[in-house]
Amino acid sequence: MAITAADVNKLRQMTGAGMMDCKKALTEANGDFEAAIDILRKQGQKVAAKRADRDATEGLVIAKTNADSTVGVLVCVNCETDFVAKNADFTAMAERMTAIALEKGLSSVDALKAAAYDSNGMSIAEKLIEQTGVIGEKIDVSACAEVKAPYVYAYNHPGNKVASLVGLSKAGFETAAKDVAMQVAAMGPVALDKASTPQSVIEKELEIGKELAIQEGKPADMAEKIAQGRLNKFFKESTLLAQEFIKDNKLSVEQYLKNQDKDLTATDFKRHSLTV
């Protein structure tokens, strides 16, 4: 059947693919729009495979909370260039994927990719492949995390290269929540406190501390004590509640929160950055 310019334009509007790609897909599909979309997706899969080894280090990191600020999600959608990251369509796609994660309570990349992107049943994984074909860059999702708490604050640093979520034990402390979320974004703590630090991280820090002490010429028994001392310093510098509060280094984050309310503390946090 004859493929009209109107048909080509319609498919282009539906998919964002190039005019010639749309015309070829419609011709191959004999005018069937659904089949043409499948053809374009398959082209996207080929492009995605070719670009699988490329680094998608640009993109957007977006954090959002629900209406009553008891649940927050953080999603990172990646691309290869800052030019694409600043494109309005890419931004809209990233915002929609974040909204889907929030609506469905998703907390992993695999769960997000399996979720439906639109009412036609296209999954987010399929959308990423499609957009890889349309845009010509590797498009992917590298982070999807969730925080639930009596009060959750979402902080998006200007430029959307880094974002954070912080959960507090009580509601009504928006300023404090923002301060701590900014602390998380700036300082990148590895855990909430000493107790929640992964054992693998503790063992690694002890090993490094002991090795440094031995290289400095300390005997083995003393090296163990020095390593423990360095581990305590690590907890102070790298766990959120023990860190010096960036707005007042005379206080730890934990002390800052207690100054707001004796029962106030941070219960969870998430952070993602495109660069660190």
C-alpha cells in the first residue's frame, strides 16, 4: 500500500524516530503501525547491542516523594552526552520513570525496568531500547532506590547530577530534613551509623589501616590497635549520624537533629551521583 507523508509523520510523532526510518518501517510493515513500531524497536535493539560497551555517564538523577512525604524514590536515567541529558524529551522520560517508581513502590533497577511505561504495555526496558535506537546513544537506568519513614525529604541538587533521600523519625522538621539531605548529597556517607556499616566495609578498612601501620614500621600487635583507631575515625567521617554537620562543624549530624527534638533522628538515606 502507498505510504503517505501523513502516515510517516504520525509514526514519527508516536516514536520520535527519524523520518526515513519511519517511512522504511511503514513500508516494510505494509502500513501496519503496530508492526512498524516493532520494526523500529528491533532497530533499537541492534543499536543498543552495538552501543552496549559505551559509557552512559551523563543523564539525570531525580528524587521524588509522595504527597504526604512518607515514601521517596530516587532514579538515575543515563545517556552518553550532556546534550541529550538536557533535551526536554529525555527529561520528560526520566521524570515519568521516576513517577512510575514512586507510584508502584519500586526499589530496584530490575523492578523498574520490568514495569509498564505506557498504557500500550511497553515496559521501561523496552522504552530504553527504543530510545537508544531513536537517539543513537546508549540509554539506561543505573539506580532505583526507595526510602520509607514518618517523614522523607527529596533533595535534587541543581543540574540533577546528584540527588538524595533522607528519612526522619518524625514529621514536622522540613528544614532539618533538607539540611541532612544536602549533607548526604555533599558528603556521600557510606552508612547511617556504625551499626549499619556493612561488615565487608569494616573488614576492608581494618585491613587497610593495619597494612598502613605495618608500612610505617609498627609491630603487628600495635598495628591492630592503630587500625582500630583509624576505623573509629572512618566511622566519624563516613557514617551520616557521626559526621560533622556541614553547617556547624561543632555538632555531629546526630547532635544537630537532637537539638531540633530529643527524639528526632535519621532512619535511612539514599544517594546517587553521576560523578561519584
